[in-house]
Amino acid sequence: MSRRDELIAQYRQIHETKTYGRSSEVMVGYIQRPLDDIPKIRSVLDFGCGQSRLVDWMGAINDARVYRYDPAIPEFAEMPVDKVDLVICTDVMEHIPEDDVDALFATIRSLSKHAFFNISVREAKEILPNGENAHCTVQPPPWWRQRLLKQFRIVRRTRSPDPTAVSFLTWPEAKG
């Protein structure tokens, strides 16, 4: 079993036993504000959605079709689309093994050039069933930005509601 598959199995156990992965719902305003810089958003994918309803809010506000993907949630374990106008990825990347980060950023870039990331830069309070910390990749903001720049031409930092996290946008600010 690969490290990725092992972690997905651990996260699946957590999701089966309690409500987990809903913290991103507080991100609505932080994501919505800079969307004025993007032409009409018609489709949004919540990549690593957990049990969150964030994408429903984003869809309602933008009159957009919404999709969910999370390999640890059986009903969302298959990628539902191959292109969208916007990918939101909140509180996910810190759960990805460091060796897989670049490939995952490439996957997200293949889905859209417009992505919003919120990434925790501290260890999690949550401990996996196997005793490991739920955040397997804890790195400072510059490290994350450099990794994103391998896939996205534009990476700009934006405000996060969590002082122990960093948020990035992958589209330019509107002129004017």
C-alpha cells in the first residue's frame, strides 16, 4: 500500500466516526472577494471537500455548477470533472505527503488555472487512528508558494481567516 493510500484509509476512518473536514465553510467571504478578478465563474470544484458544504455556498453566490472531490469520502472519491472555472482547496495540502505535493498541484492546475488554496502551516490537533499527526506536511508559507509556482504562473498571497494558515490565489488582480 502506498503512503498516499495509507493516509486516505486513515482519513476515511476519521470521516466515518465523526464530523470532520467542515472548517472550510468559514472561507466563503475570503474566497468570494477576489473572484471579481475572474470572468464569470460557471463551475467550481471543492478539491478535498471533506464533509464541507463550502462549494454549495460558492455555487449559490456565483450561480455556478458545483462539484466535490475527496478520496477519503466514498461518494466523492471519483474526480467528477476534467475542467472547471475555479478550484477551491482548503485545508487539504498539509494532509498530502511531501513527495506527492508537486503532482497534486499539477493535477489541480490541469483542472483550472484559477485556484484558491488555504494551507495550514502547523501540526493538527487531530491525530490519525495510527497515532500520526493528521498534518503530514507542515512547511512555512514561502515553501508552499515555491511549490505552487512550479505549476501556476501567478501565485499571490491573500488573507486567511486562520492565523496558522496561508492562502494563495492563482490569478492576477483586476486592473482598474
